[in-house]
Amino acid sequence: MARIAALEKDQLGPYQMQIHDEIAGARSGAVRGPFAIWLRLPELADKANQFGNVMRRGRLDRRLFELMVLVVARHWSAQYEWYAHERNALAAGISPEIVEAIRSRRLPEFERGDEKQIYELVTELHETRRLAQASYDRALAVLGEEPLIELVTAIGFYTTVAMVINVVEAPVPGDARPLP
């Protein structure tokens, strides 16, 4: 059970309802996870939605973007974040074996160098809070400057999402717990 309940539609003011509908429109008609909580602060919900939309439509390949989100979600054991992005990662081309390895906290066996690079970068950044020069150079060579900037920014955004999800114990539909 969530520590902070999502607001019901009849509890929303006009501005909150507008933001609710914008968020729902980009997310299969539902407002869940951190957005359900952020609606209590509609300006924050609005800006977070806009920022998230920019991140999802950026220069970073969708497959790599979704892999990044899974690595962040697993690092934080963010149940709802994993739930919301696992199917996206699979649909974007991340293999079920890699998804399962990340879920199980095993080192994935990557066939694609760009996926290995994303996994290593996100992992290093979370574990050390820095990126060694050699790691930066490899990421720059694989991604290029602007996608690398987007990647690091998206890691920060989805880390924030994971922290909010964990603090409020955002529920997963059906009370599922996709992460062990």
C-alpha cells in the first residue's frame, strides 16, 4: 500500500486535471507511479512530465534508453519503475536474457557493444558517483557527445523517479513485485 494515496479525479482542481490529462495522454491513459504523487504539486508534475517527454524523445536510441531505465530501476529496486519499463525494453529490442540477468542482479552477457557500454556506464555512475576518464572516452566514442549528455541527464531523472517511487511505496498494478 502506498504511503501517499493517489488523488482521485474528483479531488483534482482544474489545473491538476489539465496536468492529469496531459500525463495520462502520454502514458496509456493512466497516471501512476511518481506522477500520481506529483499531481499534489501540479507545477512539479507538469515540469516532470515535460522533462520525461523530452528524455523519451531524445537522440538516444530507444533500445539503449530503456536498458538504462532498467539498470536504474534495478539499482534502486524500484518496483513500479521496473514494471513500467520492462515491456518497453523488450519491445525496443533488449533480449529477455539481458532483462532477466539485470532483474536477478547477474552480469548480463551482451552481444551488442552499445548495450554493454550503457550497462557499464549506468552501473559505474551509480556505484562510484563518477565516471572514470576511460569510461567517459568509451561512452563518447560509442554514443557521441549529445546522446551522452542526454544519457547522463536521463539517468538522473530516472534516479529521481526511483527515489520517489521507493519513498512513497508506489503500488504496482495487481500488487505485483516484479523484482526479487
